[in-house]
Amino acid sequence: MLSIGIKELDEMLGGVKKGSYILLHEEDPRSLGREIVFRFLRQKLEDDNLVGLFNLSYPMPTLLRLLRRRGIEVEKYLDSGNLAIVDTFGSFHGPKLERNGIQYLSGSLSPELLSRKYADVVRIHKEEWARTGMFEGRELWGVAMNVNEYVNIFGEDTALSYFEVSAEVRRRHRAYREYPTGTNVWVYTGRADRVFASIYRRMDYVIRTRSEVTDGRVRRYLCLLKAPDLWQPLVFEYSLTREGIGLREVD
């Protein structure tokens, strides 16, 4: 079992299985679910692990600024090789920031070809990690921010088909058969829809954040919806603290 690196979540989950898929569903921006993922990302990099970050929704200068503001020394980790960023947003829309550790997808980015383009880029970086011995003694994590953006890129029906194809490519491609397979965190923002339902069934763990305003006060909730051996959802009121997150189970 692997640690998330956030004490309260590790106690709630009892760790996560290596190679599993974890979905963080931020139902509304005010619930700050993405902030939990940024904290996880910072901790894993500070602990000298390997992270592949897939950027779907930010221009690269904006993403780098977001990471820096959250205490992530992004240039340091790009230069050391601990962090690799696949810039899907820049591949579709530009601009492209040519820098060590940031990779782009070239040629046609049709839904039929995109999954293989991803796998080819992942293979190239895993080959480099293997060549330099960086797999040794380190955890490997993949983080995909805002996977709901595929609906905006392709439309709902095509996005559903894309996730079917991408699962098959990951099963067959040499990037995943010949090299270590990571443990993956996907972030989905917004209300649940058909695409969310399709992703949900593929996940090993699903955590949802939501918020409400009561008596002029924002209350944030973290819901564990899916995990091995979980019989019914667990709901916590939560808050972000300097040290981590505060959790209080509610009925």
C-alpha cells in the first residue's frame, strides 16, 4: 500500500493500492478539491518521487504560476527529472513553452489517435527514467488535471468513446507493459454527467468534494464514495489547514 502523503487521507483510506486509479471529483470550485491534489503533488515531489502531470486546462505559464504559488519548486523538479509535464492544452491551443521536462503531442490529435500519442510520450519519458536509474527506490504517480475538459474538446459522445479507447491502449502499449506502471490521480470538476459515470466505474477510489453556504459560512465536505471494501459512503466536513486537512465525520 502507498501513502497519499496527507496524514488525514491516509488514515481515512488506510493507504492506496499501488497501480490503482483515484478520482477526485470537485463538484464545485468553492469546495477546493483541487487544492488537495496540489498538496498531494507537492508532498510526493518533496519526497523525491516521480510524477507525470497531464495538463488539460491551463496555458503553461498559468499552470507553472499555480504550482509555484502552492509551494511547488516546479523548475527544480523539471530540471531534476522528478516531474514531467505533458501539456495537452498547449498541444491543442498553444502557446508551447519549450523547456526541459515539458512535452507536447505532435501531429493529428484526433480522438482516435490521441491515446496512442499520449502513450508514445509516456514511453519516451519512461525510457529516460529507466536509463538514468530514477525508478529505483521511488514511487511513480500520474496526475491528470480536469479530465472533464475532454468533453469540451471532443463533445460528450466522443469523449465517452475516447476513454474506452484509452483504457485499451494503456493495457496494450509497451509504455505500460515494459516499464513500471504508476498510481494515478484524476481530477474531474463540475457536476456529474455521463462521462463522469463512465470514469467512475473504472476507478478504484473516488473522493468527492462539495460545499454549501449556511448562515453566511462556507461549509466544505469530503465524501469517500468508492474504495475497496467500502460498503457505504463516508462523509466528512473538512477544512484546509497549514499542516494538512481537518476532517470531522458527519452522519
